[in-house]
Amino acid sequence: MNPDIDAIRARFPSLSTQDDGISRVYFDNPAGTQVPASVAKAVADCMIESCANQKGPFRTSRRVDKLISDARDAMADLLNAESADEIVFGQSMTALTFSLARSIGPTLTPGDEIIVSQMDHDANITPWVMMARDHDLRIRWLPFSIETYEFDLADLDELLTDRTRMVCVGGASNLTGTLHDIKAICARARDAGALSFIDGVQSVPHVPTDVRDLGCDFLACSAYKFFGPHQGVLWGRREAFAPLTAYQVRPAPSAIPGNFETGTPSFELMAGTKAAVEYFDWIGTNMAADYMDRFEHLAGRRQRLHAAFGLLADYEQGLSSHLIAGLQSINGVTVHGVTDADAMHRRVPTVSFTAGQKDPQTIAEALDEENMFVWHGHNYAVEVVKALGLEDRGGVVRVGPVHYNTPSELDRLLDSLESRILSA
């Protein structure tokens, strides 16, 4: 069963936009996706119909209270959290991670060890490096293979000691696209008595995410990477939050999640995040019947959401195969990531490449002239670019299709690269 891409694309007004008669093609999705009309409407409706603060004895405030509750329920269903009270909203994944690190740091002892990875976005590195600096902790680095673009978990086994207190890794790389074996990593951390923090920003938009099955302690993600507004979300096990002291003002709630939501939240963005989850529920209801039996342990909206992501993951694997095969057919192009046709399930469709000595920025600018949008540079994956020896070469060109993209859009990109941009 394939998703109805025409019906999906019809829900995104921006996908039909043209500039000077040329249709836009959005391949910049790893940095932020387009949104369905329902998401934009939910944000606008909140600001028009529910423009108030929470906990007031009047109608608009009560509407805000319900909106907050509904948004937590939606994210709890998306992640299969045990409780909606484990869902914390914030400015961004980065801001939430810094806030969490600030609270975890005082619970640790000088000499304790934190494991971070060379594959990660800097938002899952620098907060922990700064925490280590402030509390005299030791940072240990999990490397990745520059041949396979994957972790060897034997390396993790060598890094884990009786002083390991946290293992911080991403669900998927925002540069190589590698989808990591998070369940195995979390099991190793748990066996070592360490907490696990997962940056799910690049994995949550592409694969079914079940935090209880993964066995992690914390997972953060960003709604604007899964077709919602610029909203960060942090999930954590209640038991993992319990020993932490939040940095908060005195009148704020003393329990999770409110104690970690500093100041007045962005209610309109919560409304948009809820609408993004409802968009996936629509896909699950209308297109993913064949995937329901894969998630028999779930029910209701949780089952429909996970079925939707199962369907879309299979479709995106086809996009990955199509894009990678096309890039590899172009003389001089090197794809930096998993490329085996039988291994597309071990990656998300984010694909980075270099083309000999050609400047990645120049390639991105040339594609923009044809109204195709891609990113270039290190994409905040600083350690990845260093490990690949690309820091002084301008990094990579990053092409990030998602499920609203089509093979014909990929063909347009590949044709432009081969016949014009890279042949010049």
C-alpha cells in the first residue's frame, strides 16, 4: 500500500507555489519542513479565539488550558509515552537540552563521565560539553566509521565504565542520514547504570517512535521538523525527572512538566504541534490500514500514528534509493552515508554529497536559481564534517526529501546537477 501523495501534497499550500512560473522544490526539510494548512489554521485560530494566559477563571483561558492538555496528549501518543505529564514544551530542542543539562549537572560528581558522539548535531554535544566544563566531568567520544557511516557498538562497550552517567546520541544523523540502533545503545547505557538522552530531531519525522520500546530516559524533538511550527518537545521518564531541580520562578508549578516550562509557553505553537500530530493521524486513518497489524500492541490514535509512520518510512526508503542511485551515477559525486540498496532501512532520506573540488555553496546557489532548495556546509554537524575531512572544503551539499516529495522532483534535481551544474 502506497501513500496517496497527491492527497498529501494538496494539504500543503506552499508546495504549489511558483516563482516566475517555476515550481518550488523543497529539499531543505532536515532544517525545517513545510506545514499543512491545518497547522497554520490551528496557530491562527489559537491567537484569534484563545488569546489568553492559562489557569484563568474565564472562557478564553479555559480554552488555553484544554489546548495545552490536548497538545500533551497528542505528543504522548506520537511517542507512546506512559503519561502526557512527561511531555515538556519549550522554545526549541536546543534550548530544552541546555535547560535539562543545567539541572542534571548538579546531580553529578567531579570525574563522572558523559558519552557524546561524533555523529551528532551540535545541539546534542555542546550542552553536555558545557555541563562537563561547569561540573568537572569527563567527556568521552563515541566515533563512527568513515567507511560505513555507522557506529560500531563495540566502541561504545569500551567507553562505558562505572563512572559513566549519561550516553547522549542522536536518533539519526542530520548530515549522513544514518539511523542509529538506539534501542541497543539505550540497553547498554541502562546496563551500565547510565541515563540515555536521545536527540530525536532527525528520526522522529521519519520512523515510528516508541520511547518505551527504545528504553531511553529522555528524548527531544522539534515539531518544525515533522510539519509543525517552531516548537521544541522534551519527553522524559517521570523517574528520570524526579531527582532534578528545575530552574524556575517561585510561582511556577513544582512538578513536571510545568516546572521545566520556564515562563509563559507559546500556546499557539502547542496548537500547531497538536495539528501536526493530527495530520499524521489522518494519514494513518486513510492510508495505512495495511500497517496496523505491525502495531497490535497499541490502540486508537497511537496505533494509527505508528502505522502512518511505518507507511511513510517505506515510501521514503524508495526516495532514498532513487536519490542515491542517481547521485552515484554522476561522475565525481561522492555520497557521504549509507548507500547499499539493501540498507535503506538503516537511514533516513537525508542525503549529503560532495562533487570533487566543486564548492558546496556554489552548487546550492545554482540549484536555487532553478527554484530547488538545499542546504550546504556543516549543517551544525561540526564533528561529522571534521571526521570526514571536509571542514576546509566547505562541507557538503545536503538534499533532504520527505514524504511529500516525489521521484519526479528528485529527477529534476538530478538532471540539473548532471547536465548543467556539475558539468560546467
